[in-house]
Amino acid sequence: MISKLRIWRVVPTSETGAQAPSYFVETQDNGLEKSELSAIKLAKENSVLSKFDNWYFQVTKVNKKKDRFGRYFPNRQ
């Protein structure tokens, strides 16, 4: 089984449309659907806004790579 590093951009959004600052989460699950569910779970664990019912989390897979120092940069192939 090969695990693939996927980087997700998380945007916490309230029901009124206000957005909190976005952040990145990383998953290494097999399958895109399973990885997306894992990203949502990580986003809720990393944010205090998940305690409130009127906030939800939008995750979007981004085309970035991570270098050995932990920085993200665009994936240009």
C-alpha cells in the first residue's frame, strides 16, 4: 500500500458568510474520498471554531509540495 501526501487548504466559514483565516492540513490516506474526510476531521480538531454550531469547514486540495524545511511551494512539473 502506497500512501500519498495530500495538502488541503481549510477555510472556516460561518453561516453569515464571515471567514476566519485559512490554514493547511496534511493527510496520507489511500483514496481521495477517505483523505478528504480525514482532512475535515483534522480541521475540526485543530480549530476552536468547531465548538460552535454555526461554523463549518471547507477543504480544498491544493497543488503544492512540501520541502524538507516544512515550507509549501507550488508544484510545477
